[in-house]
Amino acid sequence: MAATPTPATPTTQALLDALADRPDATAADLASTAGIGRSTAGKLLASLAAQGRVLRRPGGHQGGRRTPDRWTLIASTTGTTQDEAATSTATPATQTTQAAEPDASRPGSGRLGAGELRNLAVVCLAQRPYQPLSPTAIAKTLDRSAGAVANALQALASQGRVVQAHTNPRRYLIADASDPAAATD
């Protein structure tokens, strides 16, 4: 499904100008700079990202709290000014940084492809071969939903790739661990 072009409104132009002045800024910062509401800025930024006009660097977690996403103008989408020329020279460095991050392959989306969560769960268990892990512990490590991880682990257990070491609470081990009896809680 192709993204519908964002109309050239004064609000959109104010947001693009704010992006040109403040690369790698949060939506709240851009809304304040542009003099528009946070909700409006967030919706416009998502629309512009879908069109490939802005780059979203997903926030992470720090101290148990979610950090905000950061936004950068990709190409000159307004008239040519000195500010935009400076921004366009700074953009490739930002894009290079993004390529090194795992989520950069899907900017604007935290979704995994088919089977990726199962593979991540197997890797997590393989890193601790003799330590039974709960779906919640794995989910926290992967920063994913505990329910989704539990479903992935059940599927992996049915395939024989992991072994359910404990039933209450559910804990799993990697299947190729040579001595699951050595596992401890």
C-alpha cells in the first residue's frame, strides 16, 4: 500500500522547517519549535516517514522508561535554504549510524518478520545453555511481548528446538544442551 502524499499545508511546512533547524529531535521538541500540537506533529512525522521524507530513529529503554523516537529530515523537501543545505550534508552521517542499528532495516516499525522471534528466543537460550529461562525473562531480554515469546517457545518446543525444563513456572532450555539435569533455577 503506497503512502498518500502529505499535503503542503502551513502546519506541514512549519514542521519541515523545524526538522531542517533541528535534526535528530524528538516529536515533542519539533512540535514546540513548529508551534503545533504534539499529536499533530506525531501524525505528520509518521506520514512523512512513510513517504521516505524523514528518518525515524526508534527510541529505546533507559532506566525502565521508554526514550522518545528521534526524527531527521532525509532530503530537502522545502525550498533551498542555507539551513537545509547544512542539514542535507549532516544527514548521511545520521543514516550511516542508523544502518548499524538492528531496527534500521524497518524504520518506523518494531515488527519482526516471520520466524524472527523464534530465532531470537533460540539465540537467547543458547547464550545460557544450562539456565532455564521463563518466557518473561526472555521477553525482557529481547524487549518483546511475554505472550508472544511464550507462544514462540511453545512452537519451538513442539519442533524439538527447545525443551520445557519446568512446568510451573514454565521454563525452557535449548534442546542441544548436553546435560539438562545440570540446570538450576
